[in-house]
Amino acid sequence: MDLLSKKTKSKKEKDMLKFSFLLSILLCSEVFAEHHEILHLPGNDKPGSGKTIVLVSGDEEYRSEECMPMLAKILSQKHGFECKVLFSWDSEGKYIDPNNQKGVRGWYHLNGADLLIIGTRFRQPTHEDAKHITNFLNAGKPVIGIRTSTHAFTGGGNFGGKIKYGEFGPLIMGEGWVNHHGKHKKEGARGIIEVSNAAHPILKGVTDVFAPSDVYGIRRLTEQDTILMRAAVTESLAPDSAFVDEKNEPMQPFAWLHPYQAPNGNEGTTFCTTAGSSVDFVSEDLRRMVVNAAYFLTGRSVPAHADVAYIDPFYPSFFGFIRDENHWPSLGMQPQDYGLGKSPIAPEPKGSPEWKYRDFPPKK
């Protein structure tokens, strides 16, 4: 090979390296542009492999911005599901702000999802964002709703011209907002398995569920719904507290399956539990019930005793409204702050009762 050929080959190699470098930057930029507003946790080769779950946080009271990333870590790392967590942002998109009812970003990720897990409260999606939700429902895809999913949306919009925002709870989840059946922040809720449905796969390995956030009143469920668990109101927020008998006749439904009809007439299935504050998920079996529901609703075999141990230490803050306008700007939380290897700590809302039944960060 002569000198000219060597120089030509060397130049081509340099050009190819430069092209590869620029391409990698472009691809990384596109991935960042697509995912910087969400927490994206790829799955692995565990049984949930090949299925994508979109988990949507966004509520003013129950700290879904804390529990949704925690659940996503378990579902992705221990069970193989690809998980994408959506958050409510401030109006300028600078920091996570659960108080902004119009702030949820990334609804378009539902386009490739197999399951939606929603924990929003009175959100107001744009007309364009509502289309993604409508398309998901029209495909008859499954939904898991926690706590305030019974009143997930509000405002004048609709899904597919058929379901008003305020009707999402009653029509899709099986129930809307009714009331607090227990005294809020004073009485808890003990899960009691519905005997007739005790063999349901979603209840595999589930025996002990306690939620300090109390149980909601339920009025709309029908014979078409499958009640898996009811809740006994307890005298206090202590897991071992006695029942308040007069409030437990009958006990309110706590977790159920609901057949929904989409705007286009297609049918789908939802699993709903009115437990779901961040501190409720201290209950291992509540986490297990949600993971079981993810397997069941995506057509996968439910494990006999699903591993739901935390991936990273979980320090949930107590539920309550945060009125301080400087709270969320001062924290400046970003999706990556809730990611793998991270255990964020948030200040307690003012007026929170002492609740010692959770992990706290080690004292320095």
C-alpha cells in the first residue's frame, strides 16, 4: 500500500469516528429530550419483561411523587417491567410541583404502554393530553388506581367526547369521591380479605394490609365488580389498634376489580384500592397486592409470594396538604432525584401527627 492510500484510509477512519461520535451525541440528546421530564427505569429479563408500565403521580396530599418511583423501582428491578413515572411540574417546567393541577407532563408515553398505574388527584389535562388517555382506554388496556384515582381528574374536559373528566373515577375506576369513612389523620384502615374471592391471584401472599390514611366511603360498586378486600376502621393510626365497630357494619370495599367501558365501547379492566398514600406503602402486603395486580392485568402469571422489598431505602413523608408556596420551589425536585440509588427525604406537612411505624434516615 502506498503512502497516499494510507493517508486516505486514515482520513476515512477519522471521519467515521467523528460521525459515530456526533451520532451518539444526537441519540443521547433525543433520549434525554424524550425522558428528562419523567423517571425512566428500563426492565430486565424477569417475568415482566416486554411489558411497559406508566405510573402517574400528581396529587396535593398523599405524596404520590414519593410512592410511584418506589413502586417503579420494585416493578422494574425485581420483576422486569419497563417503568416510566410521570410527575406534575410547575407551570414553567423547572421543578416537580404536585400542587399544580395542570402540571402532569408526558401523557404521550401511554402510547406504547401496556398498563397505567394512576394516583392523581383532580388533575386537568390539556385537550391534547386527554387524547393519549382516551386512546389508551379505547384500546381496552388495564388500569391500576390508588387512593385518589377515584377523583383523578376535574375540569371541563372529556375523554373521547363520552367520559367527562369528573366521571373517570365512577366509570373507569368504579367509584368517585364520596367521603372519608374513617376520621382523617385519626383513624386508620385494616385490610380484611373478602372470603368469597380469597383465592384470587391478586391476593397471593397478601394477608396483612394496614393503611394509616383511612378508608374512603364507597357507594357505586355493583355485582359486576369483584371486591377483593374490605377495610375495618381502626381506633388510631397504630397498626395494632382495635376496630371501631359501629363504622364497620358493613366494612367499606378497600380493593376491587372493575370492568370499564371505554369511550369507543371497548371493554377493559381496572384494579382499584383506596389505600395508597406514601406512608400506606410501608405495608409490604399493600405493595405486594399492587405488584400482583400488575402481573394479573398484563396477562402474566402472578408469583406465589412476590418480592416487594425496597430497592433503595424508602423514607415516606406523612400525608397532608402543603400550603407553603415556597415549599416545592425550595426543594426543586427533579425526576432523577427519585431514581435508582436515591432515597429522597421530604419535610413533613405542617400539622402531621407523629407516626413512628416507618423507616427514618440514620442520624448523622
